[in-house]
Amino acid sequence: MKGDLVYWVREGRGRLKSIKLTVCADTDTDVINNQGLSELRRQRIRRLMEQAKEQGAKLSYKDLSLILLTSKATLKRDIRTTR
């Protein structure tokens, strides 16, 4: 099951820019079954950040928190783990 999202991020001077993000990928089920929910969340964070970067945008903790329905503290911990 694949789930794409059009998300609006703020650029300089408050202008909005739309970007297309893949929130759910076909491989997510395999990751949950083999590596667990934490790894799935880390892979989603990496994927979302890479897609945003490719489209010339940056996602904040607040953006990721809204997209993934996860607390900022959890995101910060996961991002520290992925580096």
C-alpha cells in the first residue's frame, strides 16, 4: 500500500511551496515485520527528508511531527539514531 501526500512548507519570506511526499511505501509492511516500528519510523523520516531535499525544501521537527503523528521528542531521538 502506497500513500502519497502533498505538503506545504514555508520558504523564505513566508512563501509556501508544495512538495510531494511518500508517507507509506510498499516495503513498510516488511520493515514492521522484520525490524519493528522504530526502524519503520526512522526509514520514513529518512525518506521524507530526502524527498523534501530533492524538491528544494526542508522539513522541521514540527512538519515531521504532523506528518508522522509522532512527538518531537521521539523524532529527535530517532534522528540522532540515524546519523
